[in-house]
Amino acid sequence: MKIAGVVLAGGQSSRYGQPKMFELFDGQPLYKNSLTALQKNRLQPLIIATNASLQSKFSEEKIQMVIEKQPHQGPLAALQNIMEIFPDVEWFFVVASDMPYMNADFVQTMLTFIDDRYDAIVPKQASGLQPLASLYRRTALPKANLLIQQNKRSMKVLLEQLQVCYVAFEEETSTFVNINTQLDWTQTVKKESTYE
């Protein structure tokens, strides 16, 4: 069974003001935290989904680059596109590129829940779901196709139509912290420096 690791790195970063996935965190670009977490679990292929304007900023070798046909269509369109490009992959571990505390242990934990009964495996906290740190099975593709035809772009709407295994995580876990604004970034960097 093939399990791909996918880093979603095609967003506009409109609230942040510049491509946030290239900010340096712990000495390396932010997106590398997500990529390394997938790499350490030996997921293959490893895929970075981005847009043509950002492509040249990634320097990885042995990583498949998937360039969005239409940029900025959101994660559902990116997932659908990737599933169509890699027809031999059964599961896709999708992680956003702006999660400073994404880690290999979390990825390993999620992989233990893979089961043929499910179309998706999604972390759940008291405050909500984490669809951009989740596993999606190929069986989700027909539903994704239908939603996109209807011009619906919500990952939450997709999950409502799938057989989902929800994995409970503590609200306090830092794994799902993501960077949306400059303030988020400042607070994350400040917190990190107090730990050093």
C-alpha cells in the first residue's frame, strides 16, 4: 500500500502579507517542518503542492512538485489534483506548510489508524477539526470531484460526505499551531525563544 506525503504550499498568505512558508523557524524554512515529519516516516512519494510563482523557491531533490493548474483554489482542489496525478497511491497524508510544530511522532501516530473502513483520518480537538493535518484515501476522490464541479471548496463539507475516523487530541497540543498573520508569527517566535 502506497502512502504519499503531501505538503500544501500554494496558499496566497494574504493575511500574512508574504509567503509565510519560507519564514525561518529553528534555522530552516517553515515548510520543512512538515516535509521532514513526512520524510521521517518514509512516506513515498513526497509531494509539494504549490503554484508556479513559488516553485523556484523550493530547493528539494527527490521531491515531486505539483503545480496548481489554477492557483489559489484552496486545499480541496489541491488534494483532488494530486489524487488524479498519482493514481497508484492509496492514502495521502496532507499537511499544511505553515505548522511550526508539525512532527514525525504525530505522523506516526496517525498512520496507525489506517483502515479500509475509512476514507479519511482526521485529528479532532475540542475547538474543532484539523483537516490540513490528515490522511485521505483514494476513495474520497469521487466526492471531491463532485464538490469541485459544484464549486464547493470546503474540506469540512468533504468530510461530511466521507467515512471518517476522528482521532482525539488534547486542546493544549502545539502540533496544530499554524501561522496566519504576522502576529501569530511574532508570538510563535517569541514563545520559541523563551524555551531556548
